[in-house]
Amino acid sequence: MGEQARDTLSPPRIRHNKAVIDMADTSDKPSEPGGRGEPLPLLIVDGANVVGSVPDGWWRDRRAAAERLRDRLAPMARSGVDGLPGPVELVLVVEGAARGVTPVPGVRVEEAPGSGDDRIVDLAAAAAGRPCLVVTADRALRRRVREHGAEVTGPRTVLS
């Protein structure tokens, strides 16, 4: 195949959060930390905030509500979401009564020992230099993660 034809068939390069993601380089990489090559973009979901945005009786069983969210998120590890194309490393942060949610393929679950917001900020700070999108409607948390270079989006991104 000629050089010109190869260029027209190349996967797109996407600019996000001051980084360029070459989809040819990330499409077959594992979503686990320590995988080969550059790390995948990071999608962090504020479990308490997203679950609380849907009035479906979540308050009766917070852990079950977080498990339903986890199951809904799993396909997004491959596909990504608006603002962060897949594949992504997807982390669901849970706290309080939602602790005990087990991970599933594609979704890592982080149990915050205290404040879920603090754990999310720690994860965003550790992702410096890599595309990172945080899903939350919490204004104070949005400001805090932006200070570490993360982008933010609301719960509808993962609920629609």
C-alpha cells in the first residue's frame, strides 16, 4: 500500500486536555494500569453524585444503586463517552453505604475511606499529563479537579 493510501486510512488523532490521543496506538491496549505503552485516558465517575441525580429510590439501598450504575458503565470502558473517546480506564468512586461494590471487567471500583470527593481529586491529580474526565455535578469538586488539569462533565453523560 502506498504512503498516500496509508495516510488516508489511519485512525484519527484526537486532541483532548492538551494531549493528543492516537487511536491507532490505544485501540488494542489493556485498560489495566501497567499495560504496555501509554496509559489509556481516565474516566472517573463520582458514584454518589451520579446515583443521587436519578430519583429512583437509590436511598433505600445505596450499594445496589451503585452496582446498577457500575453495570451501566461497563460498556463505556470500550466505547468512551462524549468528550473522551474509548477505550478508557474507567474508575467508579464509591463511599459510605455504597462501599462493597465489586469491580467488573472494564470498571475499577475505588472505595473512598472517607470523602469520595477527596479520593476523586487524588485520582485526578495522579492522572496529570494524561487525558482525564470526571463525571459529577458537584460544583466544588468540579473546581478542585480542574485545578489538576481534569475536564468535567455532568451525570447525563453516563446516564443517557
